[in-house]
Amino acid sequence: MTFDFIFWDNDGVLVDTEGLYFQASREALARIGYTLTPDQFAAISLASGRSVFELATEDAVLMDELREVRNRRYAELLAGTNLLLPGVHETVSRLGAQRGMAIVTSSRRDHFDLIHATTGLLPFFDFILCREDYREAKPHPEAYLLALQRSGRRPADCLVIEDSPRGLAAAKTAGLTCWVIPSAQAAGQDFSAADRILGDITELSALLA
């Protein structure tokens, strides 16, 4: 099976960060007496791409304050932590020698830089798209449409690797083939639209040989 370019999601695919994002979100909500559950996080953040803070308040000012608290705490949790998932470095280095690759992530640039400060992965990628690089977040297809434009490839020549329902929806709406490696946080979600579901990242080398 041949693809000229691979678009990788970041969180949950390359690095084990979604649990930390859940923790930071839960701690922020706990300040106003709300207890966020893993199921709520999966359904709202990973499936629909909405803010979990909508569960506790409709006050825009308070939501902004909660985001600031969450973002600061998330940065603290990320700092100095080796977050690389098993098999990622070997797989990415092998596949990157054969085709173009990019990361298309919903992460903010400052968080992304903290995450990859020690992973050693970034030299394998032709470009990176972070949340500041596009207007509409996944599940909107804008991020992947922009990635297509940047890559100069046709949709049929590209493969997306995702871990969440909202990422899958974004890729498919953009007209792309999408293989899913469900993260621990997204387990049990609906991935019926995926072109293939994998158990872990190490399966990619044989499938794309």
C-alpha cells in the first residue's frame, strides 16, 4: 500500500499527553466544584472537539479563566517529561525516510514545543501545523485541507493517522484516507468511519512497506 505523504496527529498518536490534558482540565473544573469524568472528557473533548468547561458554566469570562488555569497546569505537567509512546521513534524514522510527513495537531504551539523538547522527532517532518495555524479546530477539516495545500499532494496520495473521533471526522471530511490507533482515552468511541483501525503504531511499518 503506497502513500506519498503521511499527516500525523500528535496527542495520543505520537505522544502520551491526553491523560495529562484530562488531569489539567479536571483540576481546573474542581476549583469551581465540578468533577469531570473520563467519559465526559472523551465524549466532549475527543469526540466533538467542544470545551469541557461548557459542562460547568455558560459564563464566557469564567470559561476564559478556567482555560488559563488549565493551560498553565498542563504546561507544568508537560515540562521535563518524556511523553513519547512506545515504538514511535523507530516507526517515524523508518517511514520518514520513504515519504513526506507532517504533524497536524490541535495543540497550542507553546504546549507542542514543551512536548517535543526531548522527543527527537521533529527532524523527520516536513512541516508542523499547530492550533494557531488554522481557524477552525477538528472536527472541522480546515487543518487537513491546509496540510494538503502545504504538501502539494492529492488527497488520494495522503494518509492520516489519528486517535480520536474528532480527528477522524476532520480527515474524512477533507477527503483523506484515515487510519486510527485509538488512544486509551478514546477507547470505546465510534471509529466506524475509519479506513483501518490499528492496535498500535508498530503495525504501520509492515502495512506501508
